[in-house]
Amino acid sequence: MIILENVITDLLDATLDQSQNILGHRWLERGTFGLLIGSSGVGKSVVAMQMAVQAAAGLPVFGIPPVRPLNVLIVQAEDSKNDRILQVQCIHEIVKDSALISRLKQECNIATTNLRGEELFTALEEDYGDYGIDLFIFNPAFAFFDEGASAEDSQDVGKFLRSELLPFLVRMEAAAIIVHHTPKINNRDTSNWAHNAYMYAGHGSAEWTNAPRAVMTIEATKSPRVYEFRIAKRGSQSGWNEENGVYVCYFSHAPKSLPMHWIPATEEEIAESKQASGLTDKEVFQLFSKETPELTPAEITGRLEDDGFKFSSVQVDDIMKRLVGKDRLRKVGLKYVMAKVAKKAERTAEQTEAILDIIRAAGPDGIITRELVAKAPCGKDSVMIVVEELSGKGQIRIEITTKGSIETKRYFPA
């Protein structure tokens, strides 16, 4: 089909048709689709569910306002029913109005399928053509890609996106968001990427970015809790604030005590995520030494501040947890102690208890040094140190007898 328009008579004085808008300021319109790109395991399925809930309730979709409450259908082929049950728990945190809950009962649904390509779109049109769906969310892209087609091949990708998906959306008078993943690259570093490069963050052919109307990416930051959401295509139409030509917002995973969902990052978390050099485990561990084998949390942060580091309490807490997990430090009471020092203290405590048990077992007759050393779990020098400490604490008593030039020590329980 070819549509011919004259630039003067058909377009120059025409009024924008706002009825085509779905999200933002025409960030996403009917008959178009956007791409949500993120690495595996980042939480894209939770993002997709939250987008559906927010859009159906008429709430800002990760900060992008819908034109009104939308009729949304998630089409998915990845998550089990138990996964979906957990994902929808976000409704308890996101939607507080009972009237909006009622809307979700009617206009936020999930279709699970193993259909692909043209077969999928034909079935969706037949089954849901009369539902008035405004927004489809497809999760994940490759589950619906034509069987045997290559994600790297621009012709195959173009066929799926331009010849199958887009005509379907035009016929349905709907928009779509497709969940897509990044290439499987270890230690993927985007720190030197230009803003426009993020449009091409998805795995496969450049068609994955050229065909969509809009692109949003999710990237990890230097903070394990904070993620950078970037609108890499058509950011000016999103409704997000612009800073130096870049459209970025920061979101965090909700605490584990709450249902799975994303929440806006705090200013402290954002500052942590932007640390130029970051605070490393090594830099924190170097605060401990033979002279200072134990430190309180306040002493740790004080020393870091004295050394000129910029950090958040969350960042330090995470580092301390990692150092304890790696058995570099031990948490003893309110202090952190070097693990090797703590282990030595534990061994000493074990030896002390063992020696005390031997002396107690000797009863009223006591036990002489030679016999005690033979039964003790440590050498003579360590035994002598321990018995002196036990004596000083009043836990044992020592009797010394002399026969000629020979001095004998006998140890009794106190």
C-alpha cells in the first residue's frame, strides 16, 4: 500500500491528531512500537509488568504519562505462572485507589503463547480484535521472532518488525513495547558510550533500533541497587527532564520486604551510582592492619572521609557484607575484625576452654605441667600462657612444690 500526500495541501496547515498518542508527548503513538532493552537478569519482566499496571491505571509509566488509563495486554512466553503471581504483587504498592483496581480487572491482561511471527499476530487479531487494546507488551522479543530467522540478519528482523508487527499494530490501532535483551557479553562496559549509542544496545541487527519509534535502555551502575533508565530515542517526547541533551532517570529494586517492583532511586543512591572512581573492597579492607585489626562502622566511615573518599552508607554496608562473605573480616559485636585475627582469637578461646576442661577433669588431686602439656591441644609455650591467664582470672589455682632443685607446678580447678 502506498499513501500519497502533498506537503502543502495535506500537511502544512494540518492539525496534529492527538488521538493517536498513547504515551508521553507522542513518544509512542498508535501503529508504532518502542523497545525496552536490558541485560538478562536485570528485572525486565518486572519492568514490563509494572509498565502494564501503571498504563492500565493511568499512572505515569516509569515517569512517562499515558494519555489516559489504557487497555493493556502483555503477550509473554517466558515467565511461569508462579513468576506472574509474584510479578503482579506490585499492584499492592503501585495502585492504591479501589476504582483503579477495578479498571485493572477489565483492562490489564496477560496472554501466554508459543506462537511466533505472522501466526501470532493473526491469532491476536482474531482473539482480541474487538477488545479495544491500546498497548501490547511483548516479552521477550526472541520468543516471537520467526522460527529459523536470524536476529543478526537485517532482512529477517525487518520482516518481523516492519512486515508483520507494524501492520498488525496499524490494523489494531494500538502501540506496543517489545522487551529485548543486550548481547551476551561479559563485563560489558558502556562508560564511554555516547548517548546515541544506547539506541543500538540491543542484541542483533541495527533494525532492532531503526524500526522502533522509541527506545528505552536499562543499565547497571556502580551501585548494585541502582539502575540507569535512559530514553535513547525520542527522549524529548517522553516527558522526562533533559540534562545536557540526555534523558536519564534512576530506579532501584524495592527492598526484599516488599513485593517485586521498581522504585525511584533516592538522591543518596543516585550519588552512589555516579561515583567516578567508586569505593572498592580493597580500599576499605586496607583500613585494617596489624596495629588496627578491629574498627567500628563509625571509625570506618571516619577514616574513609579523612582519606577523601565520597561514598554513601549503603555503599559501605554492601562492601562490608562482601568482605565478611569473603571471610576477610568478621563481625564481632559492634565491630569488624580482621578474619585472621578473629580466627586466632577463636583458636585461643578453644585452647583455653580445652585446658580448663583438662584441669577440671583432674579433680582435687590436680595435674602437673608435664601431664597437662601432654593432654593439651597446643604446645608448651601456649599452655603456659593460658594457665597464667586462667590463674590471673581466678579460674584455676597453682601450687608450686620444690624438691631439691626441681620445682613442680600443679594445677587445680578454682
